[in-house]
Amino acid sequence: MRAQVLQEFNKPYVPKEIDKPGPPQGKDILIRVKAASYCHTDAVFAAGSMWQDLPRVGSHEFAGEIIALGPDVDAKLGLSIGVDVGVPGRAYRPCGECYECRENDGDPEGYGVWCTKAGNLGLTRDGGFEEYALADSRQVAPMPDGLTAVDTAPLMCAGVTIWNALEVAGVNLRGGDNSGFSVAIIGAGGGLGHLGVQFAVKLGCKVIAVETGDNALKLLDKVKTGLGKDSDQVTIVDAGSTTPEDVRVQVFGTPESSLEGEKGAHGALILPESQQAFDFGMKLLRNHSTCVTVSFPIDGFRLQPRDLVFRHIKLMGVLVGRNRHLRAMLRFAAAHGVRAHVVTYSLERLNDLVRDYHQGASGKLVVDMEKR
Ligand SMILES: [Zn+2]
Ligand SMILES: [Zn+2]
């Protein structure tokens, strides 16, 4: 079968014919890949900045059709041959015994999304840049009607992570009223950010979408226009020319003297790795609010404990999400027209995709297996 294999760090992928995976064992399923998306983590991995070995077929967010099921796949998962599924790179074959696997808050029995003994597709196991891939039946979700494989793939890492981050920030994802809730998204014009803006608006929130740089701001304008009548819930902020203090006054009005902490966002999502992004987000928050960071800069963030202590701000981290997040996010995206802005490439042109990614292409870059 056709595949793109990373054989050396800091080198292009190598197009190759490799063996198709054998019949799925245990709880595994075999998938004919239809679309596979490129994530920032693929770039970090290809640069040799992680700990996993080569050679490897990348992509941990993809989608395709089930063509075979292992003998132990649980019927309760609703998976069968011919069903299209989205595949996130969460736990592949977790241990089933550790704390994550036992205390899993409603995920399938013995399945721990954050099990540290599990494999990860695209990192420790081959991922989606190939014609056929194995996945763990418990890590996937059926694609709802209305979403294509190209729509679904970029939601499998970016989508589920930002959805979970919105919940952690305090947004009600279960149909509650969010009209009084404001969320600041720092890095709103990136892969996760532009999905977060759409989800938050469609969930009823007021959104402060913070970005710098022409490409990302242009994408944000497009996203805002695409929201139609809901677009007035979004304030786009160019962090290069606006201070957080100005943004607070612009969005929430001038506070009474000494009561600045009463005006500001209820939640902030920090998506870029820069200290400026972290500081900008913290400054937009009101007292008793929540700062959620999804990025993990190698040198860390410097934080002001005074903010956490005197202003009672909670600081939380988020990585992907549980099956309930995954399935709810997909249903919501299908029902409310939330879509990543994508550019598609054939599998053969994966290295062009990578070049465009490093040149700052906006939105999500996706391999469409039907494209030649
Ligand atoms: Zn990812
Ligand atoms: Zn485990």
C-alpha cells in the first residue's frame, strides 16, 4: 500500500510501498484512510524534539472507513464494517489497569485516554499518512451525517482539544445558556483557535479572538464572516496594535475605579507558546475566572502568582478529551456547521503540505486520499 514514511528527523517524508497491516487483533479495527490531517505535533515530532523512534508514518488525526474488526471489539461501540469513523491519536491499546484506565469517567471499561502505557498513532504506532491503518476500537468515533472525511480529520486532535478546553474554561457544552459567558481565545486564527471561535459562538458565548500577523487575522475575518448573524458575538483583536487594557474597556466598558477585576473575560484559552500570549490572556480575565493552556513551550510560562492568589484565577491544562467530548463535538460540528478551513493535498504531495505549513499557511492542511 502507499504510505509516507518519516525515516530521519529533519528530513522530508519518503513515499513508499509498505505492507498493508494484517487482520486486526483483539479490540483493533482496520481502517481504509480517506483523509489525514497535519498537526503541530507532527512538526515537533519530525524535528526530533520528542522521544519516539523512527521510522514512522505520521498523522494522529484522520478519518476513514472500517474494513475489518478484531474479535474482541465491543458491540456497544456501534462499529461495523462500512462505518466511517474519525480517529484521534488518543490511547492505542492502553494497559487497562492503571488509574487512568480504571477511573475513566464513562469511557469504555479499561480504556484510559491518558494511560501512560498506551501507544499513540502517528508517534509510537503508524498513523494516517497511509492507505490502511490500525486503530483501537475504543479510540474512534463514528462520523455523523453531514461531515466528510476531510471535515472530520482536523477535528480529531484540534477539535476535541479545543472543545474540552472550552468546557474546562467554564462553557456549558450541554445545551445550557452561555449568553452571559465571555471567552478570550489567544491564538484564535490558528488551527485550534479558528475552531474554538466557531464552537464558542455557536454555543452562545461572547468571544474575544486575539491574534497577530496578517495570515491569521485574515483567516479570522473569514471565520467571522462565515458566522453570519452570530458574527456580532466576536470581537477580533490584533494583539500587535492593541493592549489588553484597551480590549477590556472596548468589550466590557470602563470599570469603576478599583473595581477593574469585575470586568473581563470568564475564561481565556492560551494556544500559542509565547509568553506575550500567556500574559495577554491573563490580563483579559476578570477575578475568579479560568485560564486554560493548551500549548507547552519548552521553556515554560512565567506566571504571576499574585494573579492566582489575589484574583482567584484558576490555571488549568488540557490535552485532547474523553469519548463523550469527541462524540459531542462531532455531533455539534455537524449540526451547527463548524468546519476547519482546510487546504487539501494528495498523499504524494505531503512534503508540499509540510513546506506550506512552515511557511505559515493558515487553517488546517489535510491529505485527501482521493486526490491524486
Ligand atoms: Zn495533534
Ligand atoms: Zn493504563
